[in-house]
Amino acid sequence: MTIVWRTGARLSLLGLISALAVCSQANPGRDSASTEIEHNKLTPDEVAAGWLLLFDGVSTDGWRGYLNESFPQEGWAIADGNLVVFASDGSEEGLGGDIVTRAEFSDFELLFDFKVSPVGNSGVFYRVKEVDGTVMWEVAPEFQVLDDTAYIDMGTMDMNKHLTGDNYDLHSSMVTASSPVGDWNTGRIVVSGNQVEHWLNGQLTVRYEYYTDEWNDLVQSSKFDPALYARSPNGSIGIQDHGHDVRYRNIKIRPSL
């Protein structure tokens, strides 16, 4: 995969070593002509290591709507072993709304595969703590999921900090590592205390720390309300319905690193 460095970004030596280590491992989100991959399953080694499956490919047990006790009745479905959010009639809020896990997590490693449709837009959120009268993006950090090329080509907004793998509206990816539209990608989010990393297809895209002076300044100058955004040390995992067709599979988490 071609890696394109963004202007002004640098990987630390530790980050580079970590990236190379991840790249040397088999990518769980990629199909291989020579290897049969059983999706939405945990291997015995993963079970022994403490991984939990958040989506089994056949049910939505363990998920519910944001600020809702039940799973959305429309806008979401399971198809071909994928958790699918459907395109809406044009509304950016989607047909079914955002979903969250019933379980909450503090420190964890999260893996997920995703495939975007043309002009697709979604996101994976973490430490989601619901607040009445809000939508999910107002309260929790987001690993952006997007058809990058389509939105760049539109030229209607500054896409810095808004591309796949970014910490939406706060931190721009250090590399461009997304697969072409229609291909599967693997996202990885690691949260340990106040330390956070985003990974995309084996490449470190974002590393940041909560509640530093730099972080506070970024939130203050962003679209977020500092009194609401990312104030909880634990919360649900969330997936955004942004009104576009996006598919997810192999969603698994290893809590408490």
C-alpha cells in the first residue's frame, strides 16, 4: 500500500516501530485469494487473550440506538454477515440514527472492518456517554470513516481533520492509508488512560492525549462544546448513521489493556 505523508506530520520512532510490527502481521480485515477467513468469529488465541466479539454477523444483540433502549427499526440491517447502515433519502442524520453498545469500556483495543460506498460517510465513536438532547458526535471522539476522494473532489469544505482515520475535527492523520472505495479497510483504536491511537490498515494515523493544554485548545477552537465533549473516562462504542451506505464486520474489543 502506498503511504502518503501529510504536510507537517511526523511519526515518532516508537510509532514507526509499532507501525512496522503491525504491518508484519496478517490484516484481519482483508480478504485473501489464498486464505479462507472466517469473519465475525474469535480464534481460540483471541479468546484466551481476552477479546470480546461485539458483532457476530447474525444478530444486533448488544447494540441499541443512541438515547434509545431498542435497536433502530429501520436504517440498519444485517446482510451477508455485515452490519449495514443504509443510505437515507438525503438526510444526513440517516433513517435509523446512531447506535451504541450496551456495554461500556474504559481502556481497550478495538478492531473493526469497514467498507464505504461512493460518497459514503460514517464513523466509529468511543467512550460514548449519552447526554439528553444531544447527538453522538457532540459527546465522544470519532474515528472518521469516509469516501475521502469524493469529499476532497467536492471542494466544498476543508477536509483537514475530516478524512478516514482522523480524530474527527481535532487531529489529522499522519498518513493516508485507506483502501479504494468498495474494498475493505481495518480500523484499530487503542485507548489507555488518556492516551489514544488510531490505526488504519496497519498504519498509525493519529496519536493524542486527552486533557492536555494542546487538547483543550483544540476542543475550544473546534465545533464541540468543551462542557460536553469527551468528558467521560468510560462509555459505549458507537457507530454513526450519517445517511450513507456503509458496512461493518469483525467488530471486536479487548478491554483493559
